[in-house]
Amino acid sequence: MASSIVLAIVMINMLTDVLRFSGLGIRLGDIVYEVSQGNLIIAGFMVLIFGVLLGTGLPALAIYFVMIVTFQPVFYAFGLPA
């Protein structure tokens, strides 16, 4: 049980580091913000699609944290509370 938790934490760390250091996380957020043009429903749908693509093969907890790190600034730009 502990090894699966450690594995999930390592996977989260690796994916968030790749997104942060490559700049991909910022670019994905910019893409969502620009394509949706202020429409929250379209932005939510795009985040859903990117979440499926980014989260392939990851446990649910890892996907949740990756999505928070990547797309929380987008929803903050829409005026939603952080």
C-alpha cells in the first residue's frame, strides 16, 4: 500500500516538473484562455480534454494535482475564487 502512494507522489512530481520547466503548463493555460474567449463552459470542456490527455496512465489523485497546478491560473483569470 505504501509503495503505491509513493509511486503516485513520484509520478505527480515528475509530471508537474516537466510541465513547469518545459513551459507546457503555461502554454496550455494560455491556449485554453485564448480559444475560449471568456466563455467558462468552453474553457471547462477544454480543461476536461487536456485532463484526459495529461492524465493517461496516472492514478486519480495524481491527475487531480496535475490539473490544479496546470489550470488553476486559467480559472482565476476568469474571476473564479482560487
